[in-house]
Amino acid sequence: MTQLAEAAATTRRSRVLPLLAIAITVVLWASAFVAIRYVGRDVSAGPMALGRLLVASILLGLWVFLTDRSSRRRGGDGSSAISAGSTDPQPLRRWPDRRGWLLLAICGAVWFGGYNIALNEAERRIDAGTAAMLVGIGPILIALLAGLLLREGLPPAVLLGCAIAFAGVVIIAIPSGPGSSSDALGVVLGVASAVAYAVGVVVQKPLLTTTSAPRVTWLACTIGLVVCLPFAPALLRELGTASTASIAWIVYLGAMPTALAFTTWAYALARSTAGRLGATTYLVPPLAVLMGWVLLAERPAALAFVGGAVCLLGVYVARRTRSRA
């Protein structure tokens, strides 16, 4: 009876913990759009990305070091992976193999490096809510890439959702008022962020079957940090004139939406499919709009709301079709 109770408790944890992990991820990623928008007043795109990744890399590296030290004291590596659809833990490597390093390099450079730079620059031109709605097309791109590269399946109707979502992007890009001439570039950068995000998720997924989530996140983050090192002189210069609040927000970006949220995301991703988990991020745009309204007293233009709704409709159509399939 005790064994049955323990098995039931383990099953409940295996279901609840990934849900809790993705909930933390969604809330923190939504807050990141607001933080980036605020910091962008004082710090430019590249230096902001470097500062964020520096904080995150230090914290994640410390966590991995302490975990390794604790594992050695217990006489093992203390780690295991759970592949999607399986409850059997698999032993993890301490370091990736040659193919794993290649995937890490792509993930770190494209997602942690390219995504952050593109998004930071986008939010210097468009508001946090609009940027979040543009990045919100990421789940469709993840579904497309996961279907093609991870063999998770690609129903033809997913293309319909993709077309609807990109129609929403076009609507968002329509100038809606004075001073909006630069919005088109902001929209392009927002879409580029979504592409980088999708590539990063799909490339990260295979890594989590052989290497622990915190280690994958730390290594990818550190690679992104190296990519952003050319911005170091600008970061030092801009921090000298930035407000205390902006510096605090950079630390927050590194500690919470990056170090914590990317780890909880990787934890959940190791226990789900990339396409299915990517769909949960459609909750980020509404939260980002609400946070931007409350904390920054800004909200997207009317057309941006319409375009964002169309984007989310496209995501819904694509995900609903995949679920039925």
C-alpha cells in the first residue's frame, strides 16, 4: 500500500511540477517585455543583452557548480532525464558530446544572443505589448520546425494558422499614428526575435535528453554571453549614465526571466514535446500588455490590438488542429 501511495505521489509530482514550471516561465517572460522597454530608455540593445546574460551566466554557473558538488558528495551525478511520453529516468552526461556542443552553439548564439539583441532593439521602437504579440507567433514557428526537424508531425492545416498569424503581423506593421515611421523596423525585429526563439527551442529539445536542464541553460547562456562580448565597452559606458532603476531592471532580467525562467522552461520542455509546450506561451502577450499598461502606462495602438488578436487566432487554429491530429 505504501508503494502504491508513493507511486501515486510521484505521478502527481510528474504532472504538477512541469505545469508549475511553465507557469513561472510564462509570467517571468511576460515581465521581461516590460523590463526591456523600461531599460531601453537608458541602455541600447547590445549592451542590455550583454548585461542580462552576464548576470544570468554567473547565477546559473553557480547553481550548476553547487549541484555538481552536492552530487559528488552523494557519490553520483544525481541527475536524470525524462523524455516526453516516458516516466523512466535516463542517465545524463555531465558534458554534451560533439553533436551536443554544435546544438548548444546554435542555441546560445541564436536564442540567447540573437533573440535578445533583436528584441531589445525592437522594444526601442514599439511598445512592450506589441513586441510580445509579435513574439507570440513563435509557437507556430516551433510547430513547423518541430514537425520538420523533430518528427513531431506537421498537419497541413498548420499552414493555415501560420498564414493567419502572419496576416496579424502585417496588420501590426501598418502605421497607426504620428511618429510611427520607425514601427515597421520594430515589427521586423520582433518577427526576427520570434524566429530566433523558435530555432532555439527546437535545437534545445534534443539536448535535454542527454544533459540536465540547468546545465544546458547555463552553457547556452554563456555562449550567448560570448557572442555579446563586443558590446562590453558600450555597456560600461552606458551603465555610467543609466539610472539606478534601469541597472536594477537589468539585474532582474538576468536573474528572473533568464536564469530562473529559462531553467524552468527547459525542465518543462524535457517532459513535453516542443510543439505542445510552445503553445503555452500564447499566454505571454496578454500578460505583457496588462503589465505594460499597469507599470509603464502604455498600451498598444488599436491596430496593434487587432493584429495581435489575429496572431493569437492563428496560433489557436494551428494548435487546435495539431491537438485533434
